[in-house]
Amino acid sequence: MDVFENAPEQALAWHEAGQGAVLATVIETWGSAPRRVGAQLVIAGTGEMQGSVSGGCVEGAVVLEATDALEKGEQRVLEYGVSDGDAFAVGLACGGTIRILVEPVGSVLPVELLRGLMEARAARKPAAYVVGLSSGKRELAFGGYPDRFAMDRSGFEEDGNVFVAIHNPPLRLAIVGAVHIAQALVPMARVAGYDPFIIDPRAAFGSEARFPGERILSDWPDDALDEVGVDSRTAVVLLTHDPKLDDPALHLALKSDTFYIGALGSKRTHAKRVERLEEAGVNPTQIARISGPIGLDIGAASPPEIAVSILAEMTQILRRGA
């Protein structure tokens, strides 16, 4: 990922240490710009920096502008492009055009707002940082931009005057059942940007030898899910085929805000699963949230192919909804 994820935290740390801090954020791109909208660079008053807005092309120029903006306590909007002589001078020969918002912490970006954003991030609460470029108004929003939150897409509203920076919690994947499909799904999910973990109380399945270096929870599935928490950025995948393990996790997941619940099994197995849930008094609308049989119907046969179908369906529901 090309976004420096700890930019707000680093900016506040430098500010509170008395060094001064500036947040530089890519707010618009054209062509083959090297970083996407939302990418951030944090600059201390000493000139130290972390993150990137162009992969090294214009960082030096941005640091100079940020240092001056910090001294003067003012917001700046910078623009660099390959057709701009100044851009060539600072090294933007990699293509495209970028606009960068420069915000000194304290004088422009309110410290309390930055703290509020950090608290939301720590609590895994999706938040949008909304900036009126002309008005100077800055606020946090915890809703109101469903498409942007779904697509992790920062950008402009209101004819290019209001910039919305989306701060979604990292994606997580809870896999109940340390089976062969899980062995294929875990590395695939990690490449796709998820933080996966495996839940299985059966020691022979959930072993370090089968999942080297991975997080394995050996508690009963519902207890494990309750401990780690299931939110709107967590997917839950049930792979055991065993109602004693899957059903407790399923009941907890259905009460949560998880964006995806998938359960392995044939149509007949899923029909029996639905019957058990109905007998337990679960609402039909809630039951309909379950993707069962799990995964997109791509004719998958082997465990890796089934893992591909699961990850594809997770992506489809995350980005487009159920």
C-alpha cells in the first residue's frame, strides 16, 4: 500500500514533542501519477520526514514548502506535473500530475481534530476527514459517504472544493477451521490486504506446522470471535463442516457488523444450517446475510481454487454490497 498508514499518529507525536509537524496529502492526480489520492507524507519542523506523496519524485520540494508553511502557519495546495518546468526541476519525470494539500498541525489542522481521528482509528471506527479548501472548515464525519467508505476512495466533493480523506480500519479475516482451504486462503488474503487469523480448538488442525508464523486462536470459535471483536471491516469464513464449531461462530457473526459471512458446504448442508438457525429463532433477513455455499460460482474444485472463489466473493461484497 502506498499510503503511510501512521501519518496522523506521527504528526501528532512530532507536534507534541515540540518539533512542529506538517501533513502533506495527495488530494488529486491525473495520468500516471506515482501515488494514489490519500497518500501522505509527514514532515517535522526539523526537516525529518516519513511517508511519500510521489515515490521520491517531489518529496524534497514538498519538504521545503511544508517547512515554510509551518513557519508561516498557513495551508498550501501544491501542484506538480510532467509538463511543468518546475516539476522537471524537482524530478517528477515518472509521469502524471499531482496536487498536494499541505497542513501544519496546530495552526491549520486542529490538534483536537487530529486526536479525534487517532481515537477513531484506534477503536477501528471508520472516519472521514473533511476539508473545505476555500472555507478552511475541517471536521470528522462518521458516515455520509457510503461509496467512498466501501471503496476506500478519498477524493473531492462539491465541485472540487471539499476534500474527503477516508480512514478505514485495516481489513481482517477470521477463518474458523484450520483446513486445507484455509492454508491456501491465508496467504491469498494477506496479499489482498487482509490481516488473517485462524480459529480452531483442534490442536491437530490449528498447529504451527500447518500455519507457520500465522496467528492461531485455539479457543472455541464464538469465544475467540468475541475476544478479538467482529466489526464492519472484518470478514468471517466458516470452513469446518462441523455444526458444533461453525454454528456458535455463526450466531455471533450474525449479531455483528461484519461485511461478509461465508460458510462452506453443499446446498443440502446449507439448507440444514438454515433450518437450525430458524429453529433457534434467527431472523430470515439475518440468515440471508450468509453466503452458502461459500464463494463465487467459478467451478472451483481444489482447495486453492475454492480459496480464490471465497476471496473473490469477499471482494465483491466489500466493494459492491450484498
